[in-house]
Amino acid sequence: MKVHTPTKTLGEALGHVERIVPSRSSNPGLSLLRIDLDDGHMVLSGSNLDLDIRARVAADVRGEGSVAVPAAVIGQVVRALPGDAVELDFGDTELEITSGGFSTKLQLVTLGSAPSLTFPDTWDGEIDAGALASALEHVRYAAAVADYQAVFRGVRLELHDGRTRAVATDGFRLASYNSELTSGLDADLLLPARSVDELTKMLAAGTASLALSSGQFSVSNGPYTINVKLMEGTFPDYQRVIPSQFPVAVTLRAQGLAEAVTRVAVMADKSANHRVDMYVKDGVLRITAEGSYGRAQEAIEVSQEGTEDEISLAYNAKYLADAVGPVSGDLRLQFSGATTPSVASDLGDPSYLAMVVPLRTG
Amino acid sequence: MRKIVHVDMDAFFAAVEQRDHPELRGLPVAVGGAGDRGVVMTASYEARRYGVGSAMPMAHARRRCPDLVIVPPSFEAYHAASRAIRSIFGRYTDLVEPLSLDEAFLDVTHPLRSPPSATLLARAIRDDIRRETGLTASAGVANGKFIAKVASGMQKPDGLTVVRPEESLAFVAALPIERFFGVGPKTAERMHALGIRSGADLRERGHAELVAHFGKAGGFLYRIARADDERPVVPDRERKSIGAERTFERDVHDDARILSELEKVCDTVAERLVRSLLAARTVTLKVKYRDFKVVTRSHTPRTPVASLDDLWSVARSLALDVDRPAGAVRLVGVSVRSLLPRAERVVQPRLVFDAAPP
């Protein structure tokens, strides 16, 4: 069994797999990478239990068979290879890797120790890969990082006829991306946010094939296929909490606001929810922050509308910056009140909507 | 003859902000929360000219003074200034009774150091405060607490008012009745109805008559009108509770009226709580019936009470819980205890998924 391939091609595929496969695990089999040579293909696969990944590597393959190696070790070796091409020579107990003047012999691991993974043969639907990635990337930030209620660590993906919506919330803010993408599926899924990160990194151009089986959502795009283990739980009824009355609304350049918030928030008190205060009046939005190191303020001219002349509120600077982040052009910021959720939307892309609850102070 | 000094910092919280942030000097400044429910904790003298006053809702204050600069409270700075002031007091006498962070009675009958004259001593204290904290204080000097306190307010800001013992009676006689301790708008109205408009009027009334009309407070006013105020300055009085109550002129049956009076009582207590930079663990409601039976109910919410909203929500639910067996109510009171220093609270509220949108 021998394989010839450009070092870069193998490195890229290993990079994706290595990110997922844990380098250390209480279940040692989980840190293994499985390599299958079959019918002129080389296929790498691995898993972290939440996510399985399979990568096909374009290569010149002679022979067939399957082996397992520690993913972290082969990853390290391949990253450091000196030559543009690499030769893999599979022995009975060792894998010899040669590139340029370098060669190494890596111990093989019993194949039975590696997790047994199944990827779908047939697909239930397909979707524009780049558009799916963009929908997920728009909302991912709003999912919780640390453990709170499990559903807050997930991203909800609603796939229906002519409508694809991604939603995430950590209970304090919410982001939603509602597009007219067609997928051929009809399901509401809850994907672990960490798996969403890998999914979006893997999705490139073209079409992604989708399959749904019990507790698992599979996506295949280009050389990669991944199985995402779905989360259980009821996602909150988020539509109901989106306010509809906005006494004050402003329009401004998203980038200008994001930069101002970042600048001013340097002075914000991290122990006090990273508070920045905002005051809108007479077409000027003022952001101020004050903490132990001093105070900062910035005024931005905005186009202001609404039934009220002014509003004064406070936000967690990070939440505000996150909500503005996905907007590239003009941003619309609508205030429902000083203590009720504010809504941010993208004037150039009506699919995106973000909601942030202001801080309660005093 | 005792010598009492009452020292009261001028627009304390606002003055600290103006001292620490020079760009605020000369501007109308209100310290407090900027949100819809924010309340003015202290207004600078510039803001007071527009009619902005303590305890006023911030939205109201902003209407009165559109250029109002709203500054969130910096409790640490106020505490630091307060500690500095108290250490100055401590140089002159051990008998210091703090009323709040920015106000205290000092008994300087036998001061720890010169000058022996209470007037010069009050001047020295004010000079020390100005030099060491960059803030100004007003002071009143008299032979009793009541007159000293009224006097400190006579020439604010940055003023010193001395009422010599021989001037005491005339000073009290000239005071409008509203300036007397414990005389709020309601009592003032009843005083007016009785023809009492000044200290002089008050002094003409007999002890029995005042007690009959105003209860225990009447007896106190009788003595105060004679400049007879022997209340001692009690040092280090650790405040254990803050409370207020309201007695109805006529017994009240109407629930709505009782609740609205209760809310006013809560307002008073909450303001004192906030001004003292304290929060409280326990809230007690007191209801006195026509037959003088008293019912009290207490509750200790999970998070300490630190605002009018907090207090009102607890007091209201306690009040709604008290079954009132047809008895008309004579008095409602609210007190808070288990006081603790107040941390500035900045809370990130959650999205409320199970409720309708606003």
C-alpha cells in the first residue's frame, strides 16, 4: 500500500480532521485517525463523539486496506515535512512517511481501537454551501460558550420549503438569519455551537448535500463529509420576544459604531458587565464608558427617527459589538425602551436580525 | 451650655464628581441612574437652579434641564470622601454622630484640640475639609441639634451660620413651621388650620394641646419651640434600620388609598437607603388598625433591597398578604433592616421567553 500526494493537499485534509479529533481523550481510541485506501482513494476519518468527519484526499493510491494512527502525531509530522510531495508507505506495523530528504516510521495502532464511523450513502437534500455557512456564521456568536441551559449552547437551524433560518441565543441576546435558501428538508434542528464552528470552516463553495437520520445531521461538501450529533431540548419561542414598538430608531454605518464601541469600551468596567452607556438625541448617538482607569466618550452622527426625542440606556459592550459585527454597510438600531430588548438589523441584508437586552443599572 | 456643630457637605455626590472630573465643573450635573427609572441622587448647584432636586425621577429632571449631565454614581469615591471627612471630625472631637455619608453632628463642648470657640472650630473643620478633600461643607453652630441642623442649611453652599445661645429663642420663633423636624406637608397643613405658621405661633400653644393634636411629636415640638433640645450627640451610632410611617388623619378602609400611602412611605425609606449607600436584607411592613392592634409582616428577598422598585415590590406583596378583617387602617409603616453596603448594581437582564413582547 503506497500513496503519493502533494504535502499541501494532505496537510489541509489533516488540518480539518485534527481540529476535531481530540489529541488526548479518556477513550484512547478517540484520538485515532483512520486511513482507508480503497479503489484509488485515500480517506481520512475521525470523531469527537459530537462530530464525525471524513476527508477524501486526492492522491495516487496503490493497494487497499485500512490503518489507524494517532491523529496528533501524523498531523505534526505532515505539517513539518520539507518537500512539496509526500510518500506514505504502509507496512504491517509501521507507516513510513518520506518527503524530501526526511523520513520517519510511525507505529500503526490496532484498527479495532479506532471508532467505527458511518457516513450516509444517500442524501435527502442539498443547499448552497456558502450561503448555509454565511447563515450560521451570522448567528454563531450569540450562542452561549459556558454551560447554562444546554439549548443555549446550540444553534437552531430551521430547514423548510424555501426558507432556511439560523437562530442562536445565550438567553441575553439573540441573533437570527432568515434566508430564502432551499434545502429540500423539512426539519428544525439544534446543532452544538462547537460543531457549527467546524461545519462552517468545512463548507466552501458549490452545493452541500444534506442527510438527516436519527439524532444526526450529515453534510457533505467537496472532499469533506461531517455528521453532527443533534442536541435535544426545546429551543425557546424566540419570535415572541422580538419587540415591535420602537420609540427611537437610528441608522448609521455599522463599522463606525463597532469601532466606537471598541474604543470607548477600553474604559468600561469589566467587573460591571463591561458597561457602556448610550444616549441618543438630536441625531447624535453618544457612547460613554467609565471604569477604574478613567472615562471615554464618542459622539456619532446618526439619522434618527421615532416617536420619542431621546433615549438613554446601557449595554454590555461586547454584546453590542457582537450584534453589529455581521453587518457590513448601514446598520439600523431600534430601541424598544431602556430596559427592553433593542434590535439591530442590516439595511443591506434583511435576513439578519440581532437583539440585545440593555443592562439594568443603579 | 453645650456646643453642637452640624456639618453638611454641599451637593456631596455631585461635588465629588465635579472635583474628580473637571470637565463637569460649572455644568448642571445630576448623579443617578440615566435609565427610565433612574432617580436623581444629588444635583449640583448649577442643576438646582433649574429646579432639579434630589429624589426626582431623572426623566423629569431632564425635562426641567435639557442640558443636564447625568453621571452614574461612583460609590467608591463617595465612601472615600466620607471617610476623609470623618477622620477630620475625629481630630476635633470623639462625639461625632454621622447621619449619612455627608452629614454629621459634632458635640464640641469639650473639643480635643483648640480652638475652644465652637465658631472658630467649625471654621477650622470646614477649612480642613476644603484643603484635604477639595470639597465644600456648610455648618451650623448652636446649643442643640435641631437649631444646628437648621442653621447649617441657612447659608448653603459653603456657609457657616452661628446661632448664639441668647439668639436661640428668636431664631426658632422666626422659623416657618415647615422647617421643624417631623413637620411634613400634611402636618404643616394641620398646623396652618390651627393657626400655627411659625415657631412663635408654636410657642404660644400649650403642651397638652400639641400632644392632643400631634401625639408624641407634639411634645417634641413643644420643647423645640422653647429651644429646649437636650438630645445628645450619640457617637458611632451604627444604624440598624431605616423606617418611615404615615398616620392617617381619618382611618382608611380603601385598599387603593392604603397602597398609595404605602408607596409614599416606601419612597421615603428608599431615598434614605439610597442616600446612605446601603441596601437592606429584610423589609418589615407595619399596619396599625383603628383598635390600635398592630400587625407586622417581614420578608427577606433573595437579593438585598436597594431601590424604590425593590422595596415597593416587597412591601406591596406584604400588604396584599395581610388580611384586614374589616378593620379600618390608622397607620402604615415600612422599615428595612440588616443593612449592608450597597454595591453598584449593573445587571444583565435575560430575555424573557415566556412573556409577550413589550
